[in-house]
Amino acid sequence: MEMLKQRIRELGVVLSDEVLKLDAILNHAVDPVLTTEMGREFARLFREEKVTKIMTIESSGIPIAFAAAQELGVPLVFARRKKPLNTDAETYSERVPSFTKGFVTDIMVSKEFLSEHDRVLLIDDLIANGAAARGLIRIIRRSGAALVGVGIGVEKSFQAGGRTIRESGVRVESLVRISSLAGGQVHFE
Ligand code: G4P
Ligand code: NA
Ligand code: NA
């Protein structure tokens, strides 16, 4: 997606060979025009899949997931990272390690927002090792819902997340794929 590549070139900050700061477009600020275009692109890619629900994980996935939900005319549900007031049998919960942040978090989805009749499109802003996405996929599987695919804004393809999920048989579509951050430069595939 050319517009997203341009914004990453303009506004992304390479912090190391592994980390690309994207606060200006994904993690701290939101450009409604870019976000809407990303939602349109996800909707175009998955239009034939009879999606009934978009899912993401708070917080940075929410704007683009909302844009995709708006385009497809379906609801958005975001997994939460902190415990709701009553954690109980009514909640799906999965433990997710973060390699980047170095700690473990729990993600959870209330059972009332996910059913075996759903056809879910999972959207996330960025995939690195994919631990969070795999956690949400486990929740979707446990609910009995169908996972029609995963839409990712930025895939760091030098890390294993996108590949691992594809190898498990799930369709993964990334709007841009970054093969390397070597030399302080963003190298797109
Ligand atoms: P993983 O889920 O793909 O395994 O990611 P990992 O644990 O490695 O990363 C933890 C958080 O850091 C994730 O955000 C992930 O999107 C973000 N992250 C990892 N690498 C980069 C990077 O190069 N650039 C940017 N901008 N973010 C990166 P999160 O915990 O889900 O938080 P949130 O952003 O949704 O609030
Ligand atoms: Na993130
Ligand atoms: Na995210």
C-alpha cells in the first residue's frame, strides 16, 4: 500500500535494527485519512469472506480495525489487556508473552461478544513475533468462531510472526512488509 509506505518513510523512526517507531501514524497519533484508506484496503482484500466481526487487541489496532469494520459494515470487538471487574467463566483469557517488552500480559474477550456463528477477521497494526495475534487466534478458536484471516498494517517480515501464522494455515495479508531496518533505513519487500 503506497500511501502507507510513504508515511512510514516520512514519519517512521528507525530506533535499532529491530524496532521502527511509528508513533506518528499508529502508536500515539492517528491520521484519519491514512487510517480510512487502510480500512478500505482490508475491506477490499477480505470482502468475499462474509466477515461478521472484526477483532483486534487494544490499543493501537483499534483505529484501523474500526476503519475496516466501518467499510465492511460489521461490529468491532477489541480484546482487553487488563482484567475486567469480574473475571470468570464468562471470559476467554489467554496469556501472551511480549519479546519486545519483556513481560507477560493477559488478553481477554467476554464470551458475549464472540460466538460460534461468527466469521472473524483479525486486524492488527503491526506484527513482530506475533505472540499477541496468536493469543487472540487461540481465543477465536476456543469460541468456535471461524477465523477468515488476519489483516496487518505493518509486517516486520524479518521476524517470525506473520510467517508462523501463515504456516498454521491462516490467510495473512499485510499492507506493507518490511524486510530489514539495517543501516537506519526502512527496506520494504
Ligand atoms: P508480537 O505481539 O508481534 O509478538 O509483538 P512483541 O511482543 O514483539 O511486541 C510488543 C508490542 O510492541 C506490540 O504492541 C507490538 O505491536 C509492538 N512492536 C513490536 N515491534 C515494533 C516495532 O518495530 N515498531 C512498533 N511501532 N511497534 C512494535 P502492543 O503491546 O500490542 O501494544 P499497542 O501498540 O497495541 O498498544
Ligand atoms: Na503495537
Ligand atoms: Na497492536
